[in-house]
Amino acid sequence: VDFSDFIEYLANDENTKSIVLYMETIGNARSFLSAAREASMTKPIIVIKGGKTDAAAKAAASHTGSLTGSDAVLDAAFKRAGVLRVEDIADVFEMADILSKQPLPQGRRLAIVTNAGGPGVLACDALAKNGGLLAELEPTTIEKLNKVLPAAWSHGNPIDVLGDATPSIYANSLAIVAEDKNTDGYLVILTPQAMTAPEACAEALIKYASSTGKPVLSSWMGGPDVAAGAKALREAGIPCYAYPDMACRTFNYMNEYRDTLESNHQSIDMHTQLDQMSEGREEAAKLINSIRSTGRTLMTEAESKKLLKLYGLPVTACEVAQSPKEAGVAAEKIGFPVVVKLNSTTITHKFDVGGVKLNLRSKSEVEKAFTEMKESVSRLASPEGFEGVTVQPMISMKGHEIILGSSLDPQLGPVVLFGMGGSLVEVFKDSALGLPPLNANLATKMLHQTKIYEALKGVRGMKGVDTDKLKEVMVRFSVMVVDHPEIMECDINPLIAGPDGIVSLDSRVLLHGPEVKELPQPAIRPYPYQYSKARDFAGKKVQIRPVLHEDEEKLEKFYQQATWSRGCDTASPVSKGKSSEVDRDHLVKTCFADFDRSVVLVVEGEVNGEKAIIAAGRVNKVHMSEDMTCALQVLPQFAKKGLGKLLAQDLIAVAKAEGAAKVRANIHSSNAAALNFVKSLKFSVNKTSDPELVQASLELKGKAKL
């Protein structure tokens, strides 16, 4: 039994509102992240981890017998899974409580109502410390407050209602502020003063516990003197804190949690066409395997740039030369000025051995650079380390130096790093980490976590970088990393990003040696390209492939057009109201499906001359079972033409490949079309405890044919 089993159980327990974990080591990272990603869509998961300091990590390792891995990488993993990480034990229970009682804020703007100026100011400091914002009240809100508050009130946020504030003043103030569109949440502070009625003020606020649609927090300061009021607030579902800074920290945690969920599941409108990269992937595999077969682990720069180019990553031209004459000819071919760099299968840091010559403007300079570099490398390293040079164009493009790289974490496998690059990358340490494979949203999130992002948007007269193109580069790089687990480390440094484009100037790829038989796998299962196939249907080609994150719009149209009474799926995601809106939670679970738990296949064809999803199906793993459930739908205009059978056969093949022993589906007993369909596929049909449902099942034998 591990964390994933507990999460799976508690996620399905209707009496559990929040899931709380204490962790020293993540254990099976892939199963944990898979379970957490699924559960976090319906219930908050709060984790506190021991072992952040070196001493604590050593104690945790001796306790669990496991490596703890990088704390920063684990942080990135939690965010990818939709898990909220907190620092203190008190925060664990506070967050579990508030997330089960109060709605998440839709932004970082907090309005503060207080009867004392000092606590209000301290609350502002605590709010700003971790990214919160003080709401700027609308003029109409100020006008309304002027009518109910004493003339000496603060006339701004924090809203200081003064020390003699009555319960009605508190209630009226909150009611007015709750209508302000510039606010995302509310904090009400009470300090015991001569005319204060803590319990009566609390009672006056209780009706706003859930009526605002935004989180309401409180801080009743004064210990025993305000205990009755604090108790009344908590019982009504309004969290009450001894001090306002604690409330602000909670509000900021709520925003962090919302940001994590949104960035993981936001709609994606950037199409990177990763499902169409099979040719480049196969060529890359051949290149990597040919190098490993010789016993080498370090790619030359020319080889590494070839690898990057196969994934559509922007690189400079790179010509290998084994003599001064060849170098001169290559330079003339590329065009001056050029750069000459060391070509070596053993030396990684070229600058350290004089292995880089810049801004060479003639053939004679290039030939001289070759000779000088050979002498320098032989003297500072070894003669064997010099294996010729590469000749590349001297890039004069203005831009910012970026590093885009990957390395291995002992627990979580490949990790992608993005940040400020150049020779001082270790000094500035301005970077963000993410678990591959990335999508456009996750790449955006990594960009925002770095200081250099502000410069990339444009600064001091320099135009901004095409961030969409930069995100595509990040996504493609991450896919390359997970496609080839043979890659142990990979750095593009610098990657120049400027108004005129993006280009890799230098790259380094280190492979696992041929002696490594069990290659590290990514913590999140990558896109299963092996299930993507072109099929013949009605005289045309259709593509049956796993769903992509960016399929959301196409899938929404498909769901709206499907006839749910006829398909082999009992759960319609479409509201039968006037708007026939598709449930977005269902879309998210489908488009962002964890391939370790569910494989969703879509059939892409043409409708009215445009690409569209014309059929869709899925097979889901059943926890602690060898069974998989299945379901499928076909658009009405394509029904009874063999498309459903084509998709069903592929779904069954996928289930076999995933190791399932049986495929089963629940079907409405009145759905004659679906029942006839499954019987034609040799499914057996049996009654269930629900008279409206029958279960169709198929025993799987033999190997999958994909």
C-alpha cells in the first residue's frame, strides 16, 4: 500500500472533503502523481513534507531507506499534480478546513474590514509578502460606505470602521464591499475595545458565510475575550484566526492552489502538432542508438544540434571540419563572420580549453584558429580531446541569453529547467523547474516564475520576444526528453531569444552508457504515440489517435453533436438545458487524461471540409483490478458505417497492450443499438443490480495488434 492507494480510496469516499498527507519521500512517483492528478480535480490535497534541510533529509532517508530527491523538483511535481504544499503543521489543518467550506478566490485582491488601523496595516504587509494584492475599491463603493460609516473612517482599503463599530456597521460594510467587482475575497478583523461586542458582531456576519460567492475570512483578536464570537464564526463556516497575518497567509495559499489548478487545466489554443513528429522521433532514436553502440555518452555539438533540429528546435548551421583547409571551406560556405568551436567526444566545457574562437572574418583567420585551438586543447586537456572543429555563423542578433535544459532527479526522473542563461547561470540562479512533457500552459507557468520573463516581454526600448514561439520551443524540448530516456542531461545554453527570433547557439547532450539497461522513466507518462494510426474509412483516411490537450474545442463540438441515447456510454457530459453546454469538468478529465489511468482515442476526419472529431472512445483502468472499462460514441452521420467497430477494435487492442485481462462497459438496458453493437464484437451481456443497466464484458486473450 502506498500514497496512491490512500488517495484513490479517499477520493472516492463521499465523507472525505479534503485529503491531507505527511510525506518524507514520495515513493512511487508515477503512481502518486497519477492518483493525485485525478483526485485533485474533485477534492483538495494538502501535503506537508519533512526533510527540507540537509539534517532533516538525512533523518528522513535513514527512516524510509529512500532518496529524498530535490526539494525544488518535488515542489514542481506537487504543482503539476494539483497538490497544495504548505510549510507548517497548523497550515495543513487550516487549509483542509477552509477549502472544504469556502470557495476559491478568483484573483488575488483582498478587501479588509477592521476596527483598528494597526492590525489592518500588518495584514497588508502579510498579504503582499506572498503575492496577495490589496483591492482598490470602486468609487461607488466608497460613496456607499460614506453613507453608513463615521466621517473619520479610512476612505480606502483597509476599511477602518473605527473602534466603536457596532454589529450593524460591520455587517453593512461587508455587504457593500461584497458588491465591489474589484474584490476577490474579504477579511474582517475585530479587536476588543470598550464598545466592541465580539459575539454580536460575529452573529451579524454569519449570513455572509456563503452568500458572497467569494471567500470570507475573519480574525477575532483578543483570546478569551472574543472566544464566543470566534466559535460562532467557525461553526457557521467562516474561518477565524487569532491574528490577521495568519488569515492573509491562508488567502495567499488559496490563490496558489487556484493558480495551480487553472494552469494545469486551462484551455490550450497553441497547436504544436506533436502527434505528427514520428519521422523526426525515429531519426533521433537512430542517432542516439548509433552513438551509444560505440560506448560513447557525450554527443558532439554537431550531433546534439542535429538532434535538436529533428524536433523542430531552432539551431545554427553547423559544419564539421577535420583540417584547417576544410574549416576555411566551411566558413566560405556559411558566410562570414563565423565562429569556430572545438569538436570533441570527451570535453564538455570548450571555453576552459580555448575551444571557442569568435567573430572570424576571413578564411585565413579560420585556418589560424583551427591550428591555435588544436595546440591549446592538446596543452590544456589532451591531444585525443581534439577531434576537429565545427564552423558556425556568428550570430549578431540582439536578444536575451536563456538556458533550457534537462537533468535527472533520483525520484522523479527527467526534469526540465528554464531560466536566465549564459556563463553566469549558476550565479544568478534565476530559473524554474517543470516535469516533462510540458504543454503551452505549463510552459507559460514556468516563464512567469522567472525574473527574466519581464525582460522577455520588452524592456528599455527593446521589443519583446515572441513568447508563443518560445513556449513551443520549451514544449518540443520537453517532448524530446521524454521520447528518449537515453538522454541523461541536455543543456541549450545560450538560447538567444530576441525580437527577431530564437536560436540555439550552443548545446550539450550527455547520454546514459550502454551498460544502463533500465533507463529512467518520466514521472508523468508521455503521449502514447504508438496508439496513433491512420485508418481507411468510407474511401477516405481518418486518424485514430490519443487525445491531445488542445483538442478541447473540437471535443466540445463533438459532444454537442453526439446522440447519447445510442452510444456505448452511460454518462452524457452535455446539459440538456436550452444551451446544451458541455460540462467543462468532463472536458478537462478527457483532454488532460492521465495516460497511466485512461487512454482516450479520438477519430479525426472531415466535417464540411474542416478537420473534426467524428468519434471518440476511452478505456479506463480499474484500481486494484486487471479490468478496464470502455465507452465510445460516433457522430450520427457516421453511424452504421463501420466506424464504431473500427474504433472499438483499436480500443480493445489498447486495453490488451495496457495489460488488461477484461474489458467491460455499462449500457442502458433499453439501448438496443448499443447492445447489438457489443454483441457483434463478441461481448457477453449480463444483468446488474441496477435494472436499468446491463454489463457487457470481453475476455482479452493474445497479444495486441496495433
